[in-house]
Amino acid sequence: MKPLTIKNTVLGDGIPKICIPVTGRDEASILRAAGELKTLPHDIVEWRADYFDQVTDQSRVLHVLGALKELLPDSLLLFTFRTHREGGVKELSTEAYLEICKNAVTSGLPDLLDLEFFTGASGENAEACPSVLNPVLSLAHANGCCVILSSHDFHKTPPEEELFRRLSCMDAAGADIAKLAVMPRSETDVLHLLSATRRAADLLSCPVITMSMGRLGVISRISGRLTGSCLTFGTAGEASAPGQLPAKKLKKILETL
Ligand SMILES: O=C1C[C@@](O)(C(=O)O)C[C@@H](O)[C@@H]1O
């Protein structure tokens, strides 16, 4: 794997980087939460725009993106609309989801876009749709924005081979970073995720981010140095997924390990 440098942050080398999600429902609470991050250890701020009540209003989204950039000029900004089928807050059509992503990257404000790998695909273990993903990937890249291709399963952990296959397919599809979040049902599920991550970090060309969610999977959020997962999500207030640790505690653990 080749490390990815965005501004001064190197993903895929050294201690895993920390990303803190901001999940407010209105502009005031989003900006208040973002302001509080100034004193917390992090490299990336993720705006989870699916929590935002006005997310379908393009100009309000651009306004919030601009304000976040201004408030946190030294943090990388990750734009994420998590769809309902992958664990997000709002149910929108695929077209509306893609419009939100395109609007965000066209502004040139986010440093990173989370794009769900199975957008436009149907059913379990479906193949991704290059005709849906490619235009967004190109638009993001043309606007200086890196793309995290992502896949989430809040119910189970697919077999280890499938975990590795998904990360490989994301890499082959042109991801700048490949990301997988899955829910363990047993200790073995967690070990499979860790092992697939190590293989992917060794064999793929892009950096990877993985997590096994919930209490059982907490080890996956602190073991990136061992497994090769380059980024881990920590909380400042409300968690955006089960198992996330508070950012300060996370930083201490990562430094100790
Ligand atoms: O995809 C991810 C990872 C995540 O689900 C987690 O488990 O930490 C948290 C989300 O906010 C983020 O978009």
C-alpha cells in the first residue's frame, strides 16, 4: 500500500489518524459541535450530512461546508451522507444521494468524500456499478477531493474472503481509500476483519480503513498500527456508530500502542 498525503496529513503511515464525526441536525448545533473540536485531538472532521435537517437544500449545505472550513482550517474535511440502507439517518433516492455528493465536491470545499461503493447496486453481495460511481469519482478528483469508497453492514460480518474481496474491488475501482465497517456476532468475526485488513494493507495499492463495530469490535478501532487500518473514528459527543471511543482516550491508547 502506498500512503496517501492530503495537505500535511499522511494516511497509511505511522500512528492511525483520528477522525471525529459531527452529527448536528441544524446549522447552529453543527457549528457549535465543530467549534468544540478545536481542543480535541483529531486530523479529520467528518460532517455526517445525513443528520442535517436541510440536507436537500444545496445552498444550505454549501454554507455549512464553508463555515466548517473556516472554523477548522487545520483539519481535513470529510463529507459523508450515509444512506439509510447503510445505517444513515435519512431515506433518499439514489439520485438525490448522488446529487448531494456532487454538489459538495463541486464546491471544492471537502478534502475527502465518502462514496458508498454499492450505490445503485441491488441485493446482498451485489457487484458495484462503475457507471454510477465513475462520474462522481471523476468530479471529486477534478475538484481536488479524494474519495473513500465505503461499505457498511450493521447486522453481520461477511466471511473473511468477502471482506478482502470488497476492499480489493474498491481499490480496483479507483478508490483513494477503501473502507469497510461491519458488525461482529462473535470474537471470530472480529479476528476475520483484522486479518482481512492486514492482507489488504499489504496487497492493495490504496490505504484502507476498517472497523468491527460495537463493544466486541473495539479492538479494531485501536489496532490500526498492527492491522494497517489508517484511520479510526473517535467521538466528541454523540457517537455516529457503536463502539467508538472518546477522541482523547483514543489518542492516548494509539500513542501507547
Ligand atoms: O463509516 C463510518 C465509520 C463509522 O460507521 C464507524 O463505525 O466508526 C462512523 C461513521 O460516521 C463513518 O462514516
